[in-house]
Amino acid sequence: MNVLTKIGYDNLTVEIEFPIDDDSLEKILRDNYMPTDTTKPFYVRSIDYPNALSGLEGRTVNLDELNFLAKRMECFFGDEYDQFSIAVERTIATNLRDMINLTFNLDKYTLIKDISDMTKVGREYVLNTEGGVPVDSKYDEKYAQIGRDLLNSGRGIFTEKGLLFVENKPLDEVYDGQVFPEFAYNAAIADVEIEYNGKMEILFLPDSELAFGKALNRLGAKYLEDCDCVMEILDPKYNNLSETLDQVFTNKGINELNRILKRMDDEEINPQKLAAAIEYTGVTSPHDIGVLMDNIDDLELITDIDQGDYDEVGRYFINASDDYELSEELEDFFDIHEFGEYIADERSGQFISGGFIYYDGNYDMTDILDQLDSAKNSIKMGGL
């Protein structure tokens, strides 16, 4: 669900559709001669869609808060927009802090649109208030009774969207008006917890570099070095790179880490192959990791080969490569182990954790090694 707005600053007005990435938002503001500091008070001239946010019209807002709310709303599922709309109306929420908090409290607003099936009513109520229900039909009578009790409770409030049941408990203030709550809008490879003066924000990478400065500003920190930071890999495909990425983050900072992750994501670089290439060469610097990514298509990885198993290397090349063929008549006379050793030497191959990596480009491995800063340290690798 997109939020269509007309945003003003002084006598200027621009149409902005939220959610929007930080880089695009900054470009729109700059192109329309508005301040790029999104914490300044911008004026909401109109909310063209959705109607639930019409209470923001005529008010000044923080554009980052509005963007965060729009991201939350875009992730609504099923009846959640209707729940949110009714919650906004009932609580008379007219500021972004309250609206953001409502998106984290929809379990307190159950909306029943069909009362003809008591089992369905009971299941929907428990699913909304508790977050899950078993799928086994043996529980049907239990949920049918919950549905009957709910409809007979007298708590139902008729609305244009259905019968509303509001839980009699306070709303959780997930957003304190300063730092944004944990929320991954896009699929993330890693996150970085940043803590400063008892407050914490979590950044999900890769992201726009503008997001990092905004998070620091909300925390009240001037430099990342002033904060306690912890990096964690979220996508298990990248687990083999965790040590390398943590070193980049510790030694070079979040921007370098983000650039590596963004490039891997944009170019769909195989993290297992890159981890193997890093182990192969022993590189650690962002520059050298970039060189490996530049040349990743010239490297091939054979997985699930035991350390030193040249027989399996030889069999792989005979079976999988068009460059080598072996007739059945010659199998008994062919030294497969020696052939595997030949391949390792010919293609600068080396055993690494869980596999065997080798050069498969148009030149030879020195073409890559010569580009590395680490070449000055006389890299020594098996097969070279």
C-alpha cells in the first residue's frame, strides 16, 4: 500500500509517494529546491491516499517518520489495513508517533467480517490476539466455542468494515518518538545493532548510506565509533563469509561492509564461491575482496570434495568437463589420482573448506593475483 501525498515547505509543494528509499527522497527534495534534512518540519498539504492518514493533513511531519509508517503499512496483510484504519479512528490518532505504534498493536483490534461460521470466528480472533492457531481440525469445536463466547460477550462494536473487538489492555509503545523500532522492510543479508546512551537502532544491510547517518542522528551520536555496535549475518547463505564481513565492519566501518553486501546482492554473486576465493587467496581488505568479485566468473568451485582427494577432482573433470574425455577401454590404465594433481597444477587449483576451487578463465590465476594489494605479501597457494 503506497501513501500518496503532497508535501510542502515554505511556498513549495511536491508530490511524494511513500515508501521511498532515502536516496530517491533526497533527490526529489533537492530537485524541488527543498531542504534535504528530512528531520525539518515539512507540511502535509494533502493525503491523497489512503484515507486512514487524512488526520495528518495540515500538520507538520518528520518525513523519515512518515516513510517508516508507509513501510509498515506496505507490509500489511489480509485485514490489517482495515484494523489499522479503525484503530486510528477510535484512538483519534493524528500524529505519526501514535500511528506507527498502532501498526505494532493490531493484535488488540480484531475485526470479524463474517459471523456465519463460529469456528472461523474463533480462529480469526485467536490468530489475531495470540499470533497463531493449530491447523488440526480436532480443535474446531474449541474455536467454535470461542467464537460463540466472543459474539455473546457484548463487546462487539459495529463498524462499516465489520464487527470490532477491542482488547482491554494498554497499547505497547514500541516507538518512543526518537529511535525507530526493529523492522526489516526489505530482505536483509546482515544487521548491525547500534547502541548509544541506552538507546538502540538496528540497521538492515544492504541499505542506502544515508540511512546510517539518519540512525546516528536519531540516537544522538556524532560518530559510529562512539556507539557499541554488533554485526550479525541474517541470511544463512552468507555464514561462510561471517568472519570476513565482521573484519571489514570492525576495521573499515559500516559503509565498506554495506558496499560489499550491496554489490553481492545486486550482482547475485555466489557467497559460497566468494568465501572459497577469499580462503584460497587469504585476502581481507575491501579492495582485494572487490578484485575477487570482479573476477568471480573466472573461478569455479567444486563442492563436497574431501581435502586432498585428487581422485575425485580427476573424476569431476572427466565427467563434467567437455575438455577431457576417457574411453571405457582406457579406464583401467588411467591414473585418475595423477590426473587430478595435473588439473590442480594446470588450473591453479586448491582444496579449501568443503571443496576445491580452481581458475577457469582465459588467462591464468596470476592475472587475478597481480591485481591484489596482498600480492605484495607474496601469496603462496597450493597448485601455484
